[in-house]
Amino acid sequence: MKTAKILKHGLFALASLVALLLLVAAIVATTFNPNDYKPLIIKLVKEKKERTLTIEGDIKLAFWPKIGATLGKVSISERNSDKEFASIQSAQVALAVLPLLKKQLVVDTIYIDSAQANIIKYKDGTTNFDDLLSKDETLPDIKFDIDGIKVSHSALNYTDEATGAQYALSEFNLTSGHIASAEPVDLAADFSIMANQPEISATAKLKGNFLLDPETGHFVAKSLDAAIKGDLLGSKDVIITASGDVDAKPETRELLIDHLKLAASGQFNGAKLAINLNAPELVAKKDEISGKKVTLSLSQDKAGDTFKANLILTDLKGSPKTLQSSGVSGDIVAVQGKRTIKGKFSSPFNGNLENLIFDLPRLAGNLEIKDPSLPNGAMQGNFDLTLHTDVKNELANSQFNLNIDDIQLNGDVAVVSFAKPNIKFNLNADKLNLNKLMAKSGKTTTKFSDKSDLSTLKSLRLDGKLNVGSILYDKYLVSGLNVSIKTDGEKLALTGLKVKLDDSQIKGRLSISHFAKPRYTFDMDIDQLDADKYINASDNKAGDTLIDLSALKALNADGSLHIGNLKYGKTEASNVHIDLKADDQKPNN
């Protein structure tokens, strides 16, 4: 009985305590006004962060069964400035009370409307919000659980003062599902984006189930549905879409892809371009790689001229160190006016993903060219090459053979640095019959112009040799062509030139500099020249004894030409010297 009596008194005491707590909660709920503390909150922010906090309107609170707050417009300034750093038009949040005792934040859906923030990265690498993340005020280790987040009509501006880059997100809307630590979350977002580096003016949409876990380096996107539309990548009316599932662990180089589709289209440099990638299944693990057929297609249409290409990679297998494929194959179709070019190619493939080294041991294919203006209306050819690429060290080299009718071309090419390629090469051909490659045309006239612009040569870095046994073009025969070619971004130089044009042996050097307004520097020697072969008979009127070189006045050239024996009409001359001076080399009068 005594025990029962103690239990009875204990229950009365507990009930009295609960009643007292409810009474206190009721008194607090009816008498406590959080707006009375607004001046204190503003003062603390000013003292600790040296920023001005502005809270407009009343703060509305709820206490049970959840602690909640509804805010009107709130803004905070830059540090030691009246300039606004961030603001929200309204916000609402509520969290459960009892889970707080277990160090858990269980939160209802958070509503944020018309949030704005201006992020600045200064030239020294610091930002205008570093003080808000000071290390001495880190958050306690608390597990959080949020029912969802809804953000509407918000904006973010980012400026990098070191590079001058500016990015702006506007009309940002986001809706999330349940959010908890290290758990996937459903997200849907849409926004507009403007940028100057690179130039972007576009809208974007994103939807899917995502996991972002920086601690374990695990990133997942399932049921991905993303699209961006607008002007970007230096092009107009671009549309980029992505769908499928991706599971990645970059640190361990693990990747799982399922039904991934990427597509891009738009107006690029006056051409309509479309690219599509389809990867139904790809598995890359620590010791195993496998995949089904991966396809890539490309099409281009520019002023009625079209180009289409398809690439297929089949049966990937092996490991990151020894990746193999049963084959890479593809086809191309190009139409330019009345000319059609078709080709097919294939090759085995192997690579090393760890070192990013890839090889095409033997890429072989064929070509077919149809054009009614060609001498035979069509021509066929074949090619084969080897390709080795080292992505990490930015190296690539290839050896190739090309045969088109009786034209044979072979050589090797090596590339160093992919961003600014430095290309070394050796090209060899027994003979080039250009009459079979080029459509016949009427008389062409070449004129020198002081308005020539060769600025595109600035991007070329070439160093190599060209050797051709013979070149036949129209009625002219070029034989024994040997020349070294080098460009360094400032000058294009042809040195060690040796060539025979019909009966004339030519030796010397030629260079081009000042590409925006080209200057030609040369030193040429011709043993003999029958000018009548190369000058239109109608221009050589009876009785003319001088060659009209007035067209050379427009040529900004500096050099000398020596002709051992010159024949022109009835005139013959020996040891002819022609000297030209570039404009900036001519003496002032």
C-alpha cells in the first residue's frame, strides 16, 4: 500500500508539473513579444559582425508543438557599409521541440520569397561574406531533418574582381523534397542566368533526385532532366539537354551511367549544329569496366552545305589500366553544292583511364567523292592511320597513309599542348594530280592587296617538312618540292625551299610576318624562266618589251629575286635582279 501511495503522489506531482509547464507556455505565448527584442538582435549583429540588420514588420512566433517564426522583409548590409549584401522579402520556418533534446533539428518546409544576395570575390581571394563564416562561431554537431524548402523569385549576383567575371541568377525558383544528412533529395529548380565570362544569356531547368555528399565524395543524379536554352558558348539559340542516371565517386574513379542522353544544338558561327550522345549503360569500378554501345552523332548545316557524322563505341571491357573495345566505327556524309563525300571507318580501341592514355592501333576506312565537275565525275580512296593520345601530358601523335585514285600521301603528325597546339609534322607524297581533285574552271586572276589579313595564323604553331615528288595542276608541273615550314605566332617561315616548276629550278626562302597587315620577306633564286608560259598572251601585246610589275606595288614585301636567264616574248635577259622594299623599310623622302 505504501508503494502505491508513493506512486499516486508521484503521478499527482508529475501532473502538477505538466500543468505548470502548460501554464507557463500559455503565459509566454500570450505575453512574450519577440518584436521587443528586435533592437537587441540588431545591436548584436552590429557589434559582432559590423553589419546593419534591418527587420521590417512584425516577427510572428509559435511555440507548440513546433517552434516557428514568420518574418517580413529582412536585409543585412555589407560589413562597415550601408550597401545591401543580402535580403529576403518574407520567410517562414518551424521546427519540432522534442527532437531538440536529442540534438536533432526536425523542420517543416522552409518558405523563402524574393531572396537576393550580392557575392563578391576580391582580388586577394577573400569574399564579402567571410566574416559571416568565422571559425570561432562554428555550428554545433546537430543532425538535421527538413521536410522541404521552397524558394521563389530570388536572385544571386557574383563578381570576381580579379578576373572581371560577373554572373547573375534571377527568377530563381526551387522546390525540394525531404532533406536529411547524407540522404538523396528530390529537387526541381528553374532560373535565368547572365554572365560575361563566357557570355551567357539563358534560362535553365533542373529536375531529379540528387545526393551530394562531399565527406565521402559521392555524387548521384537519378531521373535527371535538365535543360538550358539561350545564347552561350559564343553561339545563338543554343539548347542543351541531359537525362538519365549518373552515380559518381571521383576520388575512387567509380562511375555508373544508365540511359544517359546528352544533346546540344544551336547556331554556331552561322551554321546550325546538333550533337547527340547516347550511353545506355556504363560501369566503371576500381578493377572493372564494362559498357554497352555508346553512340555519338553530329550534324551541321551552313547555307545549304551539310555535314553528318556518326561514331559508335561497342563492348567496352577491362579495367581502368587496360580498357578495350571490340571496335570504334563510324561514317560521314558531306554535301557541298553538287559535291558529295561519303566515308566509313573503324578501328580497335584500347586505353588506360588511370593515366588517360588512349590508342587507335589501326583506323582504316574508305572515301567516295562524287561531283559532276570532276574529270571522271567521281573518285574513290582509302586511308589508314594509328593514333596515340596522352591526355595528362597533352601529347598526341599519328602516322597515316591516304590514297585517292593515283594520289598517295603519307606522313606523321605530333601535337604538344591541346590548349595552344604545337604541331610537328612530316608529309610525303609521290605525286599529286590536282586536276583529278579540283573542278575545272575558267581563267582566274590573282591580285595582291594591301588589305589582306592573315591574323588567323597567330594561333598556329607548326614545325615540319613537306616533300612532294610531283604536282600536276592544269598544264603546269611542279616536281621535287622540298620545304621546311615553321610558325611561332609571329612569323610563318618557309626555308630550304627547293622545287622545279616545269623547266625552272627554284631555291630560296620566304616568310610572312605582321599578320594583320602582312609583310613578305623573301630571297629567291631561279635558274631560268620562260615568262610566256605564265603570262596571258592577251596581256603580252606585240612590241611590248617590259613586264608590267605595277601590281607588286600593293604587296608589302622586302626581298630580292634573282633570275639566271629570263625569256619574255622577243626579249631575253641574263642575271636579272628584282629588289623590293617594304613600306617601313623605304627611306623617307
